[in-house]
Amino acid sequence: MIRFALLGCGRIGKMHAANLSTHPDACLARVYDIHEPSAREVGDRLGVEVAASPEEIFESAEVDAVLVATATETHADSIERAVAAGKPVLCEKPIDLSLARVEECARRIAGRESPSSSASTGASIPAIVARAIPCGRGRSGSFTR
């Protein structure tokens, strides 16, 4: 079972939270949102712990992977921080509005052990979890840049 943390509990984050909470090979372990009432709403509805900060998620041994569904301008930083913490990361699209920032993010995470991926809002959580499972078991998954 892959234990995901969700950064961002807005419209798209709520969709991802609901999908993760019903997947047989994944569970939603923690949620965080800069707007604490949004995180609390998702946490209470799904019985999930609300993190006090993104750092709490990145540092947690109870989190295997991170799904980023925050505001676009925070995506690249969140990807870099998750990968630096050794956590596979899925980021809602786009990674950034600046191609230069996307390329900088790619350079910063290049060669790291944690896979990363970006997906559209129509992304299939089952497909995402299927990719993450081999990574969570210490094997290379099919995440690509």
C-alpha cells in the first residue's frame, strides 16, 4: 500500500483525495493546504491527518509519496522538496508557467532516486498508483520526465 500525502485541498486536490482514498493499493495518509479550513474539511471527510506544514509531510516516515495539487507557482518548489526528501512525487499540471523554471526544476531533480511525474486533471489515479507501487517497493517504476 502506497501512503500518499496531498499538498493542496482545493477543487483538484479534493478530486485527487477522493480518488486516492478509494484505491485498493493506495491510501491518503496526510493532507495539507495553506488554507487550513480546506485541509481540515478534506481531512475530516476522509478521516485523514492534517499536516501543519509541507515540511511535516516531506519529513514524515508515514508518507511514501507526495501528490502536489497546490497553486501553480508552488509546484516546482514542492517537486524539488519532495524529491530531496526521497519521496516519489506526482504534480498536477503545469509544473510552472515559466519554461526556464521547469527546466531548472528538471536539472535540480535529475539523477535523484525519487521518480517524479506531472499529470493533467484527468489523470487516472489507478494508473498513477500502478506506476508508484514498484517505486515504493524499492524498484524503479515507469515514471518519466
